Amino acid sequence: MTARFSTALNAIAVASTRSRHLRGRGPGGKSPAVPPYGTAFVSMCPTSRSHRPRCLPFVEVDEAVIVDHSPVLTYSSYLALDEILTAQRPHSDEHEEMLFIVVHQVHELWFKQLLHEFAGLQRQLALGDSAHVLHSLRRSLGILKAVITQIDVLETMTPSQFTSFRGNLGTASGFQSAQFREIEAVLGRRDRRTFERYLEGSGERYRIESAMNRPTLFDSFLGYLVVHGYPVPHDLLYRDVSLPLEPSVELQSVLLQVYHDDDVAAEVCEGLVDLDQRIQEWRYRHGKMVERIIGDKAGTGGSSGAAYLRATLSTPMFPDLWTVRGRL
């Protein structure tokens, strides 16, 4: 085993231990009010660029998945349509409110699938499995495209149509989407205020906090680079994953080599850039939709509305992959 790979394994073991310590306990050491988390054990495999990897110790990725072992009887029972199609409960008689509810529920379903895809993507990155990594990235980009396209439907609602039922939303706001906050955490956002807005001991708070204490998608990408023989800086492999990943000139030099090699690892880099860009597209379209419907009014639930959404546009998820482009 090379010294470089040993360093990577040690860093991954530290991150995995931190994840195990948190998983299974909510704030205050209490069991969280969420379904049991499935734990996926995947191998971190040493390799050179000319040899297939040999599997060694594992990385953990937590994912909340409920498996139904009851017999599948019909299309309706398999898809739980009785539950899904009765989950739209407007708080007014206004025609437009149904559209508002359905679009947001569909968004949340897609967010759930994105979290599922990202968990699989992290496992594939840890294995250095380029083919499946690229496939998962393409699927994730397709999901985000669908999420963005649905904004076209919501934008058919005029300001006066939204105003007709807005008062019935109370403190409910898209700003409170716990799944999107979890997505941000998986992609690298580290801000305690994000989960502290949720009730202590709640499943939403637990999931976001847990994601902020696990390796990010970019951390998994660094492991992928190690598997493919690239010298990722020691301090990045040993970093505290509960803190933001800061831009690194040393890492950018490694990425520069990846791009000069122009191999499959460079394709993975471009896939991550596409993912980052698609997230920014979502933020932009979401912000313009809010601005179109309510202008610069405060959002429901006390958020600053369009102003907050505009402020998020200047922060890329993977800054090193953008910065290195100036050196190519």
C-alpha cells in the first residue's frame, strides 16, 4: 500500500467514525423521529491508472429508505396512489391553490430522488467507478432539468391569483424545504443556522445536521481522484468534514493535471461542473419566479423572498473546479 493511499484511508476512516458517532442519535443523544437509516458500506480501492482497484476498507453513506416487503397487488397499491392523490389539501376554495400544492409536492419528490442519487454517486466515487459515476451525474442533471422546467408551470399563475390564497399559507414557505437544505449540505454547504431553524429533536433537523457531519460529494470526488492515482493534498484528505471546504491552490494544481491528462477523470470533473451550474440555474429560475409573482415583498414564513434567492447565486458549490479554468 502506498503512503499516499494510506493517508487517504486514514482520512476516510476519521470521517466514517464521525458519521457513525452521529448516526442513530438526535440532538441531546435522543433517538431521532425518523425512519431507521440504511447504511451502505462501500470499498475504497487502491489503484494505479493502469490497474483495476483492489477493494479495501469502507466509507459510509447514510440514506433514509423505507422498504415495503408487502406483496405488490396492483399499480395503485405499488405506487401508494391512495396516499399520494389524497395528499393535496388546499386551505381555500381558490382554483389556483391546487396547482401551487401539486408543483411543490412534485419538487419534493424529485428532491428525494436527488438525495437517493447523490448517495449512490458517493458510493460510486469511493469505488472509482467512472462509468457509473458518469451515469449517475447524467441522471441527476436530468432530474434537475425536470425540476427547473416545472417552474414554467408555476409561472402561469399571476400575482393576483397567488394573492387570492397566499394568506392561507400562514408561516409555510419553500424556504423551509428540509430536503433542499439536505441537498445543499450534501453538496458542501456548512451553516449551523440552516438546521437550527428546525425544531430540536425533529427528523428534519437531524437529517440536515447529519448531512453536515458527513463527507460531502466533493470529498467523495477527492477520494475518486486518489483511487485514480492523483496526489490529493494531505490536509484535504484529513479535513474536518463538518467545516466548509475552502478553495485550495494545491488541489487546483492536481485538477490542472487531471484536465491535461484529458481522461475519464476529466469527464467526471466536467459532470460536477454541470451539476454545479444546474443548481445555479435552479436558484436563478426559482428567484425570478418568486420575483415575478410577489416582487420584492417578504416571503411567507418571514424569509426575504427574492432578495435571499438572488444572494445565493454568487456561491458555487465546487469553487476549485471553476477557478482552475483560468489556468487551463
